[in-house]
Amino acid sequence: MALLSVAEALARVTQGLAPLEAERVALDQAKGRVLAEDLAARLTQPPFDASAMDGYAVRAADVAALPATLRLIGASLAGAGFRGRVGHGEAVRIFTGAPVPDGADTIVIQENADEVSGAVSVKDAAAGRHIRPRGQDFKEGEILLRTGTRLGPRELMLAASMNHAELPVRRKPKVAILATGDEVVPPGSELAADQIVSSVPYGLAALIERHGGEAMSLGIAKDDKESLVTLARAGSAADILLTIGGASVGERDLVASALRTEGLELDFWKIAMRPGKPLLYGRLGSQRVLGLPGNPVSAFVASLVFLVPMLERMLGLVQAARAEPHGLLGEALPANGEREHYMGAVSEWREDGTRIVRPLPSQDSSLVAGLTCADCLIVRLPHAPALPAGARVGILPLDRG
Amino acid sequence: MALLSVAEALARVTQGLAPLEAERVALDQAKGRVLAEDLAARLTQPPFDASAMDGYAVRAADVAALPATLRLIGASLAGAGFRGRVGHGEAVRIFTGAPVPDGADTIVIQENADEVSGAVSVKDAAAGRHIRPRGQDFKEGEILLRTGTRLGPRELMLAASMNHAELPVRRKPKVAILATGDEVVPPGSELAADQIVSSVPYGLAALIERHGGEAMSLGIAKDDKESLVTLARAGSAADILLTIGGASVGERDLVASALRTEGLELDFWKIAMRPGKPLLYGRLGSQRVLGLPGNPVSAFVASLVFLVPMLERMLGLVQAARAEPHGLLGEALPANGEREHYMGAVSEWREDGTRIVRPLPSQDSSLVAGLTCADCLIVRLPHAPALPAGARVGILPLDRG
């Protein structure tokens, strides 16, 4: 079977994926969720002309010639505005955020005035009006947050300002994770000879949650169809079934043939990629199935390249366009073979902000300690020519912690 | 009172802050937590010489001259290694990840061999040995994750590989958030005239959680001492009490004087910063108190500059050194005044990766919609001179969503 290109494989795994249904969540539960509708302001902000300073609300004409002495007729506080009108020769004490009373059109800041027994002496020229006009921030009905926006601290603060107590967000994509392998045991086990520790599910669960999905662990299936099918069925409600192949005989065949009895329509299983060549992909009814290699590095890189875009499609995430991240090679690289190569690399930043990237000494896909040292992956296309030190290369930055 | 510099204020708020106590959490609960001890591997990985390919385990001397025919004497599977020894002229079927049997020192990959009724014909030279030596990834006792590391997907995958089922992490710093102001109402309210919606607590709770803290909301205090003290006491177990000043009369005095009756030792309250000048800081027993301005933008920027470093100290977070982020001005900037200025700005990336930054048209600290458009803050030191377009400026990047 010819190897499939990464681009073609990505097109196939994301084909037909539409944003999931919307649900409403309380504002304090919406962190990291993705907005499912455009969000319009439910009020005008500020809702009234508001003072930007502590001082006195006056008529500009009254302080055109200085010094001037005005009669104090009241106070406007935040939450308790002055209900009357500021007339000629009058002033109202006012505080930051409080409504500017009718008749006044300027705030004299308090450092420029003295107040003595009901009289306000304005001694200095007021620079500017110091009024935040009604609606300066936004107006009722104005759309300030668009569908597809991921809700972080600032977006949530804005949504609250817009007077929303709950928000329409996309349901989280559910991803069921199924490890496989007779030799695989959970972390913390006393290991018998030949056994290895299950590690990939813990990394992928965190990756899935970081990208807005919900991970559920189905445990570790034995290398037989019955065990695999039984555990896979426990995850049938998930949007995506992620299998992590054991390294045992027939690793790929076992997952494919076991799930085929469940109705799996296999799409592909070999891609021109390094690490991560044996990637199984297919559909089981409405569920998408991604069969990852058992090597931790292969599984992680394949998840970054294929699973994360699937999640983003299901969330309807709209991302800001920006330049493709890149680095300059810290050392020469040989020509690449037929597989798109994702090389773990460590960066060093020059004073001018340039990112110098050096591949890790070993690119063996079984080395999980090495992957943790990397801060990006250098992406090399199939048959990319040899490159000298200093050449520009595309990278995939890896988030820290 | 003279204004305090941002650097001096930062030194004071972080002074004496040590990492919080450690607690143990299960691996699948450790996402985003910070490691409280150096973590040593509890096993050697791989635990045995393992095959890197599917094929046949042989003695290199037997395949030095090709073609060669070897006698198949068994199979080594992951989880079920071959217990015997590979002698002269013998071969063992082997799969990726399985133990290399005694006697064998080379793997012939399966594409280079034919197996017919117990005989293995090796037709092509094996390039390389295709063996991952025991301990190639790491050795038992080796420290692979250091105290102060934030645990992301890759770190958790590595910790699992090291055979840890639970991890020692720092307790999350608890931050109690107390909004104040007679005029402040929760989002979703029907607003009376002069009322404004509480928004800052929702943004800060998300910011605190993103940076590894635990946020608790104490609600909205009225502008009187009793209300403020009552609610503040409900947060007495928090490591940090965060108050958000209403814009009413005596905003700053009220918080300070109410908490002084509780034993607040006030440190400072005015810093040379824009936005965010009125920042209250003090200690209430072992609790740190940070009194933020009521304006959303001021409160958010002050939290980025002061609260986040406090959290990082309490978590004992160790961060990788890298170049200070910077951008090139997309337009000229006037000279700065006496206050360190954090200007909301929007970036545009040039093809070569250069980040061009342009300040938002309005830097009014009440404009929360504007803040959400920004992707970084341009940082201008007090009395910084005017700068032409193209000049390099320090920035504080803002995380999206």
C-alpha cells in the first residue's frame, strides 16, 4: 500500500467534521470553552455619561475664565447620581464612574479646586472634559464576541460586562482512550519481566483537555478481540475513539480486525510520516476512530498533527491568522527521506528575538524523556533537500507545562 | 505620597513568598500542577534490550554473508519474550518493543527475510542492528523532572513512563475575590439606573486558574465597613485576598480602613503605573491583600503584573529563560510621563516572523472591549522618550482564549 501524505491524511480525518451542538453554561464554568453563537451586549457601557476622575461636575463656560468660584449644590456618587441639574455658577461633587449630572459638561479634577463651606474655588484650567460618554465602550446589541472564540480571562470579563450570566458554548468533544497490549500495565505497578508501563493515555488526556475536549479512559485491553471490543464498546458514546497500539504481534491488524466486527470502515493506516507511520483511521458509525502507534513520541506527535485539528473542527474554533512559526537551524540537516519528519528540537533565543532551533541528538520515537526536553518540532517535508546551519525551517511549537 | 515604581512594588508584593506545602495527587489529576520535588525514574526504560522493528533476532555473524538461511526456533513478543538462547545459525521471530533474546545481537527487518516452514531466508543486508538498548531512554533513579516544573501533557506522559502513579505537587494558592460597591450587581441582573455589572471577578478567576491558583468568589460587598469585613472574613483561609474597588466615594480608603480594623498592615497604595495607579497592598496576618482598582482594564493589567508573579512564587514555578518578548512599533509613540505605561496593542506578523505592534486607539482603562481586541501590552518605562515607527519596544504578550 502506498504511503499517504500527511496533508491528505489530515484532510481525510477532518473531512465532514462540523461544530458540535451548543449548550449553555454559567459564566464561571465557561473558562476555555468555545462560543457557539455571536454574543451581543445586553446593555450600553458606560450606561450613562460617567466621570473619569474624582472632582466637580461643572459647566465649561463657568470655568473659561479663572479663578472662578462656584456654588456646591450636591454630590454624584457611583450608584447614587445627583438627580438635579447643574445651572450657571453651580458645581456638583463627583467621583470616578459616577453619572455626570444634567447641565454639566466638564469635570474639574479635584486637585484643581478647593472646597470651603459650600463654595468651590477653581484655581486651574481643566485639561479636557474628563467624561466617558455613554456607550464609549460598547452599545446594547453590539456584537463583541464572535462564534468560534475560545473564552479566556479577558473574554469572560467582557461577557460579564455585557451582562451575560451564562453563555452558549460548544459541547466538549468526548474522546475515549483505549490502551492495548498484554504487556502493558498501569503506572505504579510492580513490573514483571517484559512488562511496560502505560504512559500515553496520561499525556493524551491532558492534551485533549487543554484543547477543549473531554477525555475518558477505557483502560488497557489485552491483545485479543474480545477484550478490545468489550472495552471499545464502553466508549461508544465518545465522538472519537483513540486506540494506542501495543507493540505486540499484529498490533495494527488486531485493532482493525476487532473493530471491523463492530462495523469499522477503515480508511487508512499508513502515512508518510516520521514518527508515527502506522496510523489507523476509520469510522465506526458516527464515531471517528484514530489508532495511534504505541511509541509515546509517535503517539504524541500524531495526536498533535491529527487529533488536535479534529477537536478544533468539532469546537468550531476560529483562530487568528498569523505567520507560520519558524526558526533558524542551529546546525546543518541532511536531506529528508520520503516521510514528513517531525524532529524534536530545542530552541535558543538570540537577543534580537530570533529563534535558533537544534534537533535533539536522537530522534528515536521511543524516547519520551527526549520529547520532554524539546520545545518545538522541526517540520521537514518529504524529500526536503539538505540544509545548512542558519537555514529557515518551519516549526510546530510545543506548549510547556 | 510619592508614587512607587512598578519594580519596587513588585519586589514588595513578592517579598518573603515561598513555595507552598506539597501534596500528592493522582497522575490523572496532576494536569497544570507544579512539581514539588525532583522526580526520579522508578524503572529503567526500556527495561531490556528491545527490538525497534518487526523482524527476526539473529547473530550478526550469521548474516555477514548473504543470502543466508537460518533455523526458526521461536518467537519473542512484547509481554512474552523468548526464554531460550539464539545459537549459531538460528533466528527468533520478533516484534517491535519485544525483548531481544540472549545470543542475538541484530534484528533483520521482516521486509528483508522470507519465512518458509521453519526456515528464514535472509536476502538483504540489515542496515543497522535495530535494537534499542536497555536504559536508552532513562535509567532507574535518574532524575528526569525537576521541582518547579509545570506538568503538561508531555511531562505527565514521562512521569507515567517513570512508573509514578501519583505525584508530589504544590498546593494551589487560594485566592479569594471580593468585589465592592453599592452600585455593582451580578451579571444577568435587570439594571437600575446608575448600576453597573460586576465583571472583573469572572476574568480574574479564570486568570488565577490558568496560572495554577484556586479562585473563590466572596461576592459583592456594599460600601460599608461591616459588609466588607463580613465578606472578607469568609475568605480568611485564602492565601491572597483580592479586593476590587467600586468607583464610589472613598473607594480606596474604605477597603483600607475596614481591613485595618481586622489587622491589615498597609504597605502601599499608589504606584507609578498606568493603568492601575491606586493599588492597595498589605498583609492581614499571613494573608496577602491586593486591592485592585475597579476599572476592568486596570484590574486586569495590575493582576498580570503583580498577582501572577505572586502565584508563581507560591507555586515555586521554575521557568525556562528566554529572550524578553518584543515588537517593532507600527507607528510613532509620544514620550511617556511619570507612570510606567502598559498600552493595549494589536500585532501583525510579517512574513519573516517580525511582530509589528500598534497601540489601540484608546487607552482608557474603562474600555474592556478594547482590551479583548489586544494581543499584547506595550510596556513603556517612566519618562521613556518619544519613539519613531519601527523602534523596538518591550511587550507583555496576552494569552488568547
